[in-house]
Amino acid sequence: MSWPHRIFANQFTDFELKLLRVFRAVVDCGGFSPAEVELGLTKSAISKHVSDLEIRLGVRLCDRGRSGFALTPEGKVVYDSTTQLLMALEEFRSQVNSFHSELVGAVYIGFIENLATNEDLLLHQILSDYVRAHPGLTLKFIIGAGSEIDRAVQERRLHIGVSMVSDRSTKVFSIPAMNENSYLYCGRDHELYGAEDSAITNDWLTRCALVQHGYSAAETRLITELDLKPMATSHQTEGILFLVLAGRHIGFLPSHVAKPWEAIGAIRAIRPSEIRKQTEIAIKAQRASLGNPIVRSFLAIARKRIKERKLASSDYSRSDGGDKGANHAKGAFNAVTATSTGLEIADLTVSSRGSAPVLTQELRSEASSSGVVR
């Protein structure tokens, strides 16, 4: 088949840009059907957009059919070039935004799943402050697995990501925010359900099938220490919960996710005083985006809230004789040693400008040294 050439001969319009955005979303989602929700378009409409783009470029961008979705070599080049183009547009928008006191445009924020039910309301407060400070911004909110959020931050498809502390990345700027405690659970029909904790030995646990999170380094260490036997894997907490409820697997669940199911007796924690997984959650941004006022403001607001909480915990510690408050502060802010290895903890100073705090010269200097000059 020969392709007619209508490549962007005279001008690059919003329509061509829309086609490129659709194509990029299809690639990011892994196919036409998964992209329907992301784009708010039907599969047939998405297919037509991609076909129109192929006609304009004169190349076939992807193979689709019974064998699945796959990029052609030309499609890979177009995808990479589209990413660079959209990043350049974001840089342009960032520079224009710096002229104005009120930020406008879209901000893309990604959270790992199940944070909304966490009883620690820090992230809720940060979001509230940010929206109140910048009413002109449109929020594009995405929920995904930790690996998806981290990759999207590194590729600058997200302005802000909130996910687990991971290995040090020179591309990513991180601020530790909060800890999430998880415990080992079994369902009502599991053999461990009716046993006393004192009777549940490590040997017994070893004989039980475990459903494992696909991305948790802290969980991997516990599996090794307890000699647990993973027989299933899920990258989403809901998958872990499903299998635990089914009664044939044990698995680690965040306490706030497990709480309503524990309340009705559907699941129970196993040796919670001894077996606990602590996951540190961090707020992340791509270093190359630190010069963007949209990103700077979010990080400043987050840091301000975190500092306020630390001060409140310190005050509580002094008023309560030291022990209880100090333990509370330690639980809220100290990372598990193994999970905090290599994490860069940013010492961001905060000043006030209008209604929203902004990062001061310290972060701007770091942004410049990272190749972002404003």
C-alpha cells in the first residue's frame, strides 16, 4: 500500500497536535482499547485519529490486530519526537506562566492507588492548599501503580508524582512525605484465620501461598526474612485484597485498606506486633521541571505542610513529656532504613509571594544546575 503524503507542508495546526497527543496516549496506554478511558474517545475514533496521522506523515506508525499493539520503527521515532515536542511546549508554557502572578493551564498529578483512604490527611491538605492558591489551573489527576507513576515523572508526562520511595534517580527530585504501614493478612476461609498468633510459626507461614506486590522492595525483604512463598503477584493493592478475601493466599495490605474488611471479620492480621511492612511515600518531580512555576509551587506547599507537621509533633512531644510525641514524630517522618537508602531529602526553604508559597533561590539554583535555566 502506498501512502499519500500530506505531511505538515504549510503550517502545524492544533489538529495535527491533537493527532500527535492521541498517538502518544495510545502508546502510553499500550493500545487502542486501554486508551479509550484516558482520551474519552471511542476505539473507532482513536483508530481514525491515528490513521489520519499516518496519512499525514506517510508512514505506518503501529501494527494493530489479533497479535496485539506494537510500534513500527517509524512509530518509535515519531513517539520519541512527539515526547520532545510536548516537552518543548510545556517549557514554553512554563516561561509564559512566569510572567504572571496567577498560574494557568493544566497540571498533571499522579498518585499511587489507595492513598485516598489513608487516615493521614497530609496529601489531602497539600492538594487543598494548592487548588486554593491557583484557581486558574486545571487538574489532570491520574491513579496508577508505583512503577507507572515513576516512569511518567521521569518522562515528564506528569508534573508531580506521589509514590513509594525508590532507588536514587538523578532525574527525579524527591521530598519524603509520609509512611504507610502494612500488615500480613489472611481471609476468613484460610487455615490461619482461627489460629492464635502464638501458634503461627514461621514454618507454618512458609507453607502458605503468598500473593506479592510486584513493586515493593520492603516486601521483598520481608519475604526473604520470613522465607515466604510467593505463588501470585499483583501490581495493584486491589488484586492483593481480592486473593486474600478468596481465602487461599496470605498477603500484605495497608492497614487503612484492610480496616473495613477487618471490621466485618472478612480478614485478620497475622502477628501484627511482629510482622509489619513500612512504606515511605514521597512527592516527586522531574529535575528538568523544577523551573516550572506549576511544579515549584506544589513542592513549596508540600514542604511547608510537612514542616508544620514536624513542628506540631515536636510541640506535642514537649507537652507530653517527650515519649509519646517523640514516638509519633518518629513514626511519621523517619524512613525505614532499607527503603530510605539513596533518597535525596531536599532542604527546601519557603517564602511567601501572594497567596502561594514559592521555592526560594536555593531550588532555582539547583534547577539551573540541572539544565533548566529561567
